[in-house]
Amino acid sequence: MEANAENKSTAMDWILFLVSTAVVILMLIFMNEWFWVALPFSLTYLVKALRAM
């Protein structure tokens, strides 16, 4: 049961990484001086999805 919960958490982390990366790209296109505001979310969820943290 615990392994199933870990896989679900990793899947959610990957989804959040993809969404936050899309936000970073959109901010680079439309508000390029503010893209760095969304950058920590993208990097944090990438590290969590890769289970490096």
C-alpha cells in the first residue's frame, strides 16, 4: 500500500512540474521580466519527481 501512495505522489509531482514549466514558458513569452517568479516551482517539482530530495 505504501508503494502505491509513493507512485501516486510521484505522478502528481510530474504533473505539477509540467504545469509549472508551462507557466514559466508562458511567462517568458508574455512577461519575460517576471519569469523568475515561477522558476522555483518548476525546479522544486522536478527534484521531487526525480526523488532527489
